[in-house]
Amino acid sequence: MPVTDTKTILKNFASTIPVTYSGPDRVSYLLDNIEKMHPDERIILHNLFNKFLTSMIERDASDIEIGGHGNDGYIWLRIFGKKERVKDFPKFTEDESAIIIINLLNSNQRKYLSVARNLDFSYTYFYERKKINVRFRADAYFDLDCLSLNMRAINLIIRPLDSYGFHPNVLKTLSHSYIKFGLTLITGITGSGKSTTLDAIIDEHNRIDPCHIVIIASPIEYVHNSNAAIVKHREVGRDVLTFKDGVIQSLRQDPDIIVIGEMRDPDTIVAALEVTDTGHKVFSTLHTSSAVESIDRIVGEVHPTEQERIRNRLADVLVAIVSQKLVPSLDGKRVLAKEVLIVTPSVKAAIKNNNTSEIYMMINQGSQYGMITMEQDLKRLYMSRKISMENAIAYANNKTVIQQILTAV
């Protein structure tokens, strides 16, 4: 169907909103009345949105944005790290965009969004050209009382773990076959590829390790088909109420590896440490940009009276931290830069004694264990002519250190 016809459907339905309604009341009306739209028209709108997703995939975009005051009527894509308006897509009013977004949701999701003002969910559609189902991680939210949506494409193919350039000792540390217990964190800012790295670790175990993996995430992104391992997926809000509940319940499900999508609150952090302490191998993520910051964040998230206990427990169960960034490369794409901490007896003592400021130097001098600082890895990428000096400095955690080691080149 031509875009002009879908615009007519949107315009006609938006015109049913009472003229006295404004701001969030207009969105609430659409949430409550979307099912009054004719089913055939809803299918047409679904197909229109799926065409946008198809175009997104074919332009190698990672994210799509629709709706909200900030979009200015345009659909935006993130292509190789850069956000841009898509001027060959049609423009939509705030009401029309809200209709498109709400049309993607089921009744329970609409009720939750109406109350919570935010909704994390997953979305799947059939990509006709490659005859495969493609999954997206989605977040619906409000922008100046207008409904907005971000969707991020989930990789169709998992990058092999051995292509990440980890030291052999790091690969051993990550392996359940080598270390049966302990907490490993994959950290980085939003969009740094944490989920992709986590999926690579899961896939490696699924390929060779006859174990039981339980994934607790919000939402579930990549769906792993059981191979050597049995893999269970539990989506927060759909299969389990909270991360904490999922972690605690997993103990009764005979897991070997527990994957916690994000340690986002004190309850989840405490539950993760406790389940690791019972002898399980646990992987999780944090929104931090360095190994030291990750340790400080975990301790700082809990009540001051609990920090000493959590610090000691963290020191006992932590085995590794991988902090990563996606840095613009000279070929116009992006390349992975990473900091790796392996918890040696010296690191364990530094955590227990609250001397985390000493850990950076331990990473700097721990290459024999497979450790590397972000600045050392940025230097490696610069020396191998993959990134510019400007970006090496821009993405460094410690500007003084990166300038010193680049000056010495």
C-alpha cells in the first residue's frame, strides 16, 4: 500500500482524539482505543513499520528512533555510530508516530506503559529478503509528553569469541570448563557492545560445554538455540517479575551458568553476589567505563552499613572485568577497544582493603595474566593504524596517560 494511504489511516484515527485532550491525555486515549482500529488497517501499519526496519538493516544501522518532540517528525537512524535524520522516509506528526508505536504493543504492554511511562520489550519480524526472523530490543518512553520509541537491532550472527583478541589466559578465565564459579562483568556505556560480547561468551559455551545456561534479561535479545548446552531464556516482565526474582529462582533450576542482563539495582547486585557465592559461574553487565569504576559502583550502590560486607564478598567472587568501547575507525566503521582486569591475589587484597586506586597500575603491569588498560589497547589500535590519534585520546579514560604513552611512540 502506498505511503499516502497509510498516512490517511493515521490521520483518520488521530482525528478521533477529542480536541480537548492535550499532552499525555492524547497518548492515553490512543493506548485505550487502538483496538477500535480496523484489523486490516493495523496490519497495514505493522507492515509499514517493518519496511522501516528492513531499510534500517539494509543501511547497516544499529538503531531507529520514531516519535517524540525531539524527532521533529523525522525517523532517525544511527549508522556507524552517527545519528541522522532519514529524509527519504515520510514525516509523521506526534500523534501519528504514537499510533505506529502503540500498534506494536499487546494489551498488557499498553497497560504497563500507561502506568510506568516506560516499557522495555523485544520485537521480532520476518526479514523477507533473507527469509529469517530478526529481533530488536525496544524501549518506549515519553519525550515532553509525546510517545517515543528506540529500537536496536540484535545481531543476526554472533561474532566468535576467539575473534575478540583476548589473551589465552582471559579465555580460560571466561570458560566454565576451566573455572566453574565466580563473577565476570562486561561493562561499558550504552551502545558499547556489551550484549554482543556476552552473547559471544554464551555461544562459545553453548558450542562446546555440556552445561545448563540460564539467561535473565530485560528484554531477551539474541535467542540461543540449545547445542552442546541447554539454554533457558527468562525475560523480566514476561517470564519473571524482576532480575532479583530471576536470580533467586535460578538456584532451583539446576544451572551451571547464570547470565544476568544487567546489575541495575542494589537488590540485583546483592542477589548476584550471593548466587555466585553458592558456587555458580555468573556473567553480568554494568554501565561503567573502567574496571576500577565497576568495583566502586557495585560497592557504592548498597547502603553504607553494608558496603564492607559487599566489598569482601565481591573480592571473594569476582574473577574478571572486561570494560569496552566502540571507537570510530579509520575506515568509517567502529572497532572494539577493551580494558581487561583479572582478579589476582593482589587485586583481591586491594578490593578488600578499599585500595581500588591501586588496581589500575596492577592492570597496567599485568600483561602476563592477559590484563590490559584501556589506554594500552587504544595505543595498540592506533599503532596498528585502525584508529586516529584524536580518537585514541577522545576515548581514553585517562587523558594524561594516553598522551604520555602516545608521545613516547
